[in-house]
Amino acid sequence: MSLAPHLALGKKGEDLACQHLEQKGYTILERNYHFQKSEVDIVAYFGFEIIFVEVKTRTSSAFGEPEDFVDEQKQKLVSRAAEAWLYERKMEGSPIRFDVIAIKAETETSFYIKHFENAF
């Protein structure tokens, strides 16, 4: 069973984001963590911090850049999921940050990646 095109693009974007982070020395702790209606795409560890990463992948900038889609509502949902992730692991109070990785698919095999640290 194949994924719908938008889901396949999202998964490809998350795979690329993980590769990007690993190349920079990050350790991927978890992918697609869900809590109620909230989700964190990637939970990573780097330099004594736990990083919660929202990944946005688009094929066009016609409606805005990928990072423009991480609005205040999305930030609240990611923050809620991050709090739950930390609580479940008894890690409240750990140093954390929220990053956004924006990916634009220029072709089926060419992608442009922007990494925003401390995005929100």
C-alpha cells in the first residue's frame, strides 16, 4: 500500500531532516511522537539539549515558504507534545529548544533544506 502523495512527501522530508541532523552530529531519539492531537516530528539530542523539531516540506512557494506554515497554533501543539514527551520520561526541566526544518522539493531528487534553530 503506497502513501498518498502529500504523506509520501512529508515522510521524505522527515527522512531528509533526520539525515541533515545526523550529519550535524545530532542523535535522533524519536520520530512522530504523538500526544492527544499533538505531534512532534523529530525529537533529537545535541549539545546537552533536547531538540523538538517540526519539519515542513513543500513543492512550491506559491502559498509561502515551508517555514511560514509553522504558525502559532502549530507551535502550541508541538509545545504540548514536547511537554508530554518530557513528562513521560521524567525529564521535565531539561534544557530544550524548538527548531524548524523547512524543505523545498525542487525536483523529485533535489531538495533545499533550511534549519532554523530556536525557531520558537
